Amino acid sequence: MRPSSYPEQEVSSINWQAFKLILPYLFEYKKRIAFALLCLIFTKVASVYLPFILKDIVDTLDANSADKQNSALVIVPLALVAAYGLVRLSIVVFAEVRDTLFGRVTERAIRRIGLKVFRHLHALDLDFHLNRQTGGLSRDIDRGTSGINFLMRFMVFNIVPTLLEIVMVVTILFVNYGIWFAVITLASIITYIAYSVAVTELRTRYVRAANQADSSSNTRAIDSLLNYETVKYFTNEEYEAQAYDKQLSTWEQAKIKNRLSLFALNGGQAFIIALAMTGMLALAASEVAEGNMTLGDFVLINAFMMQLFMPLNFLGFVYREIKGSLANIENLFGLLAKTPKVQDVPDAAELSLAEHGGNTENQANISFNNIKFSYNKKRPIIKGISFKVNAGEKVAVVGQSGSGKSTLVKLLFRFYDVNSGDININGQDISQVSQHSLRSHIGIVPQDTVLFNDSLFNNVQYGCPTASEEEVLKAIELAHLSEFIASLPEGLETVVGERGLKLSGGEKQRVAIARTILKNPQILVFDEATSSLDSQSEQAILTAINEVAKNRTSLVIAHRLSTIIDSDNIIVMSHGEIVEQGNHQQLLALHGQYSKMWQLQQS
């Protein structure tokens, strides 16, 4: 049974180090942040001043309520009401300007981080990508970038300002109305924050469980859809539906626990707020009754408490979301923390195929020197192989399945590093040159060609994105694709489907050959490139390959021996070792393993 979920994650502490990674992206726009902070200060000053205007309005109306003959009664409240409206409007305007200024910073940071993750994923080694689960990985990246967006917006412009407002309000209450008002306010705030932190810490495990179940169900769904034809071949639609529903059931239970814990958090917070508000208003009411405070003071304290607990309640929400966001981006930063097993050495040189040791430009010789390699230490794949591919030669590697033929290609591309020995191109150890320069000189036609869900033209042009239309058409012609494309209603604009599923195996391989022709590399690798072609197409492709391979160094991994009889040298492998080598006639004369394979295929 294929894996349907990620391995169980250990519930560990939140990675607060994420902030250190985010801050450099914030400070790229220092002027914007400075103006945004200035608007933030204006907003908080205005919001704290607002209850004082409300107090003046109420006191003015209350003091003069008995004297209805005084015309000034109409003017003064209207002026205060106008000031109240103006201040409230300024709060909104400053907040909008602040968010607009900071929006550019946030969006650019998300773009930069997203690009960094994308580049990093492409920099990771083949082993990582062979073991990844695409659906869960995609969901983790989406949640991670969303979490970063939340952190950058709310941490900077809500957590700190709210704490600043709390300090201002508590100070005002203490100075103007006595210690008990300040004590009740401060005690309720501390209790509220402590409760929110404690319960949120407990909730983190439920957030993670829900995220893991979400990733697992998404992975299962995408895996099933990518293997649509296999599901149909074996009539396993119901099996897939049940397996997916099992993952959804796990997600459902995790979300229920998450919801219940959220209810406990919100309920406790509401109780603390209600208790604090009741205590403050009771104290204020008694002070008004004793004549120590005016009705306006009562209204001011009520407004302060409402104004204070609104951001305080929001502070609880923000803290919950920050904890959830940090849990969400753990996997994202975990990806960034992964180091590729194959890395360039410091100051790696560029691979040069210019004149070197008697070789002319666009030619290269390759030497495998006592290569040993294993994917798993308990199972060696390559056991001390040595051979050369001279400049301009065509060398083929044949052998039974599992003998290590295709592994040689992966080692040449440096998808893996050898355990011992070395691979040289024109005397340059490939482990000492940059991977980009190495691969830019090698073109490959793989056994299993995977195409992008794009047009035929764009898939061929992918071999050299800067190639002109004329060059693309020439490559298509050399790959004997012209007749096939002419038969399509949409021609070159035909979309090939996800992974090229709308094309046959032979058609996909011809697209791969056209790509490689367009890349125009100095070294050509054919990994069973004609295995999916019929005999007629195979001969046409072989003619094109031979034409393209003239004066180039070619390494051919072959199953059909008829395709490599013209090779300068044929390497016969068995269980990771070379058992025979020579040209076609020499190997037949040996009456060894190659001869047996030839006779079997001819019969």
C-alpha cells in the first residue's frame, strides 16, 4: 500500500526563531515603515483622546440641562460632537494610511519568501524529491506563506500598539481616578493574557493535528488523481474514495477537538472581560452616587473599558493566530532548513569544454574512475567501475534490469555524489565544478519523459527558452515530430495535458528528443530513449539521433541492442560491475553475456 500521510510529527515548542528570518524582509522599506509607525502613533493618541471628548459632551449637557434658555447650550455640544466625529474619522484615516503603506512591505516580503522557498526546493537533491509527497508539500507552503502574511501584518501593527494603548489607559485611570480603577484594569488584563497564553499553548497540539490531517488528505487526493488511469485499470474508484474518506475522518476529528478548545478559550476570555467590566462600572457608579465623579466621568470610564477590551480581545485573537501561524510555517522553514546532500564546493569553478588536452570546443571526454556508489549502505549498486568515453565517441551501456545502468546517468548529472572514485570531464572532477555549468553541457532523452501541462511548442522550447520559433521548428523537424503535429487540429498550440498524458509514450519521447536537440549540448545521454517507439519510428529517431550526435560525446543506456550496434564501445554490466566491453562484433565473438542477450532479442 502506498503511503497516505506524513509521518507523525513530534509536538515540540513553537519555533520563535522564525521572526529572525522575517525581519530582514521588513526592513527593506525603512521609510515606508517609519511613516506607517507615525500614522500608528497618531491613531493611538486619537483613540485615547476620544473618551475625553465624550466626557465633555456629557458633562456639558448634564450641567446645563436645567437652563434651557441659554442658547450657548446648542453651540457647545455641537462643537464637541463635531470634534468627536473629526477625531473618530482621523482614527480611521490614519489606520487606512498605515495599512496602505505597510501593504507594499508585506506583499513584497511574501513574494521574496515564496521565491526563496521555490528556489530552495529546486536546489534540494533528487533523493528529497523522490521521497516528497506533492499534495502535502503544496498545502504546507500555502499555509506557511499565509502564516507569514499574518505575522508580518498583525505582530507589527497590533500587538505592540495594543500594549502601548493599555499602558496609556492604565496610567490615565490611575492619575485621574485613583489606584483601584488602575488595579482592576491591570489585574483583568494580566489575568486575561495569562489565561489566553495557557490555553493557547494547550491548543497548539490540536492545530498541528488538524494541519497534519489536512496535508494527509490533500496528499491522498492528489496522489489518486495523478494516478487516474491506474485507478481505472483496476476499478478501484471505491477503494480510493474510502481511503480518502478515512483521511477526511481523521481531519474531521482533529477539527472537532480544535473547535472545542477554541470554545474553552473564547468562553474564558468572555468571562474575564464581563467580570472586569462589571467591577469597573460598579465602582464608577458608586463614585458618581457619592458625588466624587461626574456623569461624564462614568461615561469616560465605560468608554475606556470598552475601548480597552476591544483591542484586548483582539490581542487574544492575534496571539491565537500567531501561535497557529507559527505552527503552520514550521514546515515551511523546515524546508528552508533542509540542506541538499549534493552541494557545490566553495567557489566552484565553471565546467570548461574549450580546448583542453587535445579536445576542441564542443567536444568532451568522460572518465569514470573506480566508481563505487550505493543508495543504501547495505546494498551497493556500483562496485568499482572504470571506463572512458572519448571525445566524439558513442559509448553504450547494456545489462539486465537493476545492474546500475541508469544510476550511472544520475551520477554523471551529479544528482548523487559517488561514495568513492571520481568522474572527470576533460580532466575536471565534476564534484569540483558548479552543478549548473555541468548540467548545462549535458542533454538527456530519458526513458520516462514528463511534460508540462502546456502547448507542444512551449514544451519543446523548454530545451532552450530563448530559442526562436525557427529554431524550435527545426528541432521538431529533426525529431520527426512535424508530421504528427500537422495531424493535430491545434498544431503546435495543442496542450499535452498534465504530465503529457494526452500523448503516447513514443510521442512524448520525440518531444524529449526535440528538446535535447534544441538545447544543443556537448554531451548527449540517451536513457533507453527509443524504448516506447515502434520499429518504424525507432529507425527514424535513430537516424535523427545519429545526425545530432556527430562530433559529440554520447552515452547511451540501452535495452534494445539493435539500437547500439554502431557504438564505438559497448559496456556490459551485471550486478554493478563491468563484465564485458568492446564493439558489437568483438562482443559477439566472445560468446558471453552480450552474445546471449543478442541471440535472445533476435529470436
